Amino acid sequence: MTARPPAPAGTRVPDTALAGGVGGVAGGLRTLTAIALDALADGAAERGGPLPAGGPQAVAERTRALCTPMLPRRGTGAADALYDTVRAAAQGAADPADPHCVAHLHCPPLALAAAADLAASALNPSMDSWDQAPAAAVIEEEVSAALARLVYPAAPRPDALITSGGTESNLVALLLARERARAAGTGPVRVLCGRAAHHSVQRAAWLLGLPAPAAVECRDGRMLPAALDRALAGLGGAPALVVATAGTTDEGAVDPLPELARVAASHGAELHVDAAYGGPLLFSDRLAPMLAGIEQAVSVTFDLHKFGWQPVAAGVLALADAGRATALSLRADYLNADDDTEAGLPDLLGRSLRTSRRPDVLKIAATLRGLGRDGLGRLVEHCVDTARELGRTIDADAHLRRRPGEIGISTVLFRPAAADRLAERQGEAAGDALVAEVRRRLLADGLAVLGRARAADPDAGGRRRLWLKATLLHPRTTAGELAGLLKLVTELARDRPVTTPA
Ligand SMILES: *Cc1c(COP(=O)(O)O)cnc(C)c1O
């Protein structure tokens, strides 16, 4: 193990140095930041791949060796504790900046965004009242306006709330629909979503005391407008919120938004689009048409910690009309007393369900300005194009088989041909077990982080089978790097006996 490099001569950082103030940077933050950066570099070098080798037990042992006891009677001092903790986290990280880390909607953050997030931590504005965040509140207003305009270019009064991610955005979307139905006195709102909708839609309905969402039939992972029409007709005029998905988690499928919007409108139902994954396609002029119809939704969930390359958290709930958010408004005398608001202090409390709230907009603002719409659009295009290239490479490889059909946004499902042969000889469970085993071996050896998804196989009579999933969010990964990943899969599928069921 490498020891912490000695601090530059003469620099000693008191354990209780503060990050802020005029003297904050010189008083310790610069020195400590340099130590954290050294630890990041050392930890990443020690890992040497997309994730640590050895599996959960080995990772736990190495990590505990560096950062326990966790609450000693006498502290180790700021510099050592910082170096060891950051090094432990980096050494044992699943690093989405590695081209072989492609399991989830887990993006490599831009250095620009991470650096801005350090400033957010040092300044620590809290977004629940103006007197805690005078400038950050203005930055949030501008970010909200720009993102609202991106989703709703023609709406007279759009708005966007900053959230912790898709889960919170969907929760607030359902809450606003519930409150709208309550204000209209038309009975509880009924939620309808596709079978492939994200689990947070179910959870939100559960949390809000709404009837469980009705699951509308899908084909190829996309909601069928005719099935939605039948489901809405069966509600007998009860208020309804249709939740469409633009980019499903398993397949990247985009629901047919214009058709769903038309069907919803014909029944007087409202449309919400969960575009947590797909929303940033709007940055690209070439790809934005994939989301045609999204502007007909009353609200849109949109994550920037997936496509958007922000560190978690960076979520957005765009609203077609700012008035929809008034249900969130709230008075708390210590944060937004009426006379303060009348005297001109902006009231921030009604923009979130949270009270204390991180200024996640700082990193978003730096990114939007730094890269611009075209720069962000090019990054999204790179991911979408690379997914198509990966698809073609798999199609040309006799050892692998891609799930037939279109590639959803940047998600590629495939499995080793050996799994198909095994399924034929020994049954579906054996084929699926090989797929699962290949994924776990790659994880255990620290070679690759691939996802898994169960989805229909048109080549097997529509049977639901297990697939390996590559979700491409890396804005610079190359087809050559991904070919290396495919080679690993092929070799493991050939060599590894199946030891455990899927
Ligand atoms: C990721 C995702 C969510 C959940 O978002 P978080 O940011 O993880 O809370 C919801 N819906 C879809 C379609 C997603 O891809």
C-alpha cells in the first residue's frame, strides 16, 4: 500500500478548518482538496479497472482496513482520514468513466460538474430560503427557466423544479395530479402506466395513498395506444394521469408519445412523461424528434445524472404551466414570513418537498453554460451512435446474439450464443443461468460491469429470457473498447461451467 504523500512543507491543516469564508481556501480547503485528488488518483491506479477484483468479501476487507475504526476515541487527523477514506472509496469504486462499466444509467460525471459540486459543498447554500442562498437562488431560477424552455418551447409559462432524481420527480408529478383532482372535487386520480414503467411510479402511488397504477399492455416494451384507450374507457370518466416512459430502464424503449397524448386528451386525461433517461435527447437537434409529443405532457421527469453527466443528484421536473406547482406552496414563518415575501424576499420553500436542499444547480449551470446545447447534444449523439455500432458488431459476431429489434436509445441487450445452445439442450433455466454466471464472473474478476434484463425474445416465440445489458452513457467510449468487452463475454461463456442458477 502506498502511504499518503507528505503535505507540502509548512502546510498543516487544522482538523477544524472551515471550507468557507474569505480565508477558507487558503486556510485548508486547497491543501485538503489536493490530498483528496492524490487519493483519488492512487485509489484508481490500485484498482486498475472498472471495479475492484475479488467480489464483495475482498472489497469489504480492503475497505475496512483503510477506514475503521469509524468513530475512534481520538481522531486520526484531517489529512490522514481524508486520504485513507477517499483512497478506499476510489480503490473499491465501480467507475463509470471506465469504458467497461456499462451496467446502469450510471454516468461518468464531467470534471467540470464535479469541480462545481465541490464549490457547492464549500459554500453550502441551502435552497429553502433566500437568506441562505441569495445568488444560488438566482442561478436556480435561470437553470429552471432554461430547462423548462427546452421541454416546452412554446408554452406561455413553463417551469422546472430541481429534484434529487427521477424518483422524486415522479413522486411530485403524481402529487400535483392528486392535488389537482382534489381541488376539482372529482375523486382520486387514477394512474395508468405501461408494464415497463419505472418502479418509482408504483411507489409514488403507494406513498400518496392513490389506487395502485393500472398496468397498460405493451408491445416491444412500448405502451399500446389501443390498450390505453380501452383502459381509460373503463374508468368511467374518473380523473386520470397517464404516465408514459421515454426510455425504459431495461430496454431504453420510448413510448409512442403523440399517439398516447391524443388518446389521453380524447378521454380528458392528463399525460406525464417519465423521461428520466431519454429527456436529454432534447439537447440534440438530430435526436430530439425521438421525443416528439413530449410537449403535450403536463409534466416531464428529466434526469441530468444519467445523460447530462452530472454527479448524483441532478433531477428535474418540468411543468407545462408554473401554476401547477402552487399545490407545493407552504408558509413557515422562519423561512418565508408573509411580510418578508411582501417586502421582496423571494419565497423558495414552495419549489420542493424538501426543506434543507443542496444547490445541485451550481454544477448544472456550469455544465449548461460550458458545453452549451450543441456540446451536450453531441455527447448524447455519441452514446446513441456508439450503441448502434455495438449492435452491428454483435450482429456480425457468431458467438453472440443481439435481441432482435430496434436498439432503445443507447441500451443494447445481447447474450452469448452458447446460452441459446444450452437452453435448447437443457432448458431455458440453464441458458439464463449461463448469462447470469457470465455477468457475475466479470464482476468478481473486476473486468466489466454489465447489467442484466429479462425481456421477450422474438426468436424464441416471445419467451422472456435473460440478457446481458450494456447501457452506453460514456461520452467518449469507442467501438474498439467495446469490442474488447464482447471478447471477454465470449471467452467466459466458452470457458465457465455453470455453477449457480440465474
Ligand atoms: C432512473 C430512472 C428513474 C429513477 O430515477 P432516479 O434518478 O434514480 O431517482 C425513474 N424512471 C426512469 C425511466 C429511470 O430511468
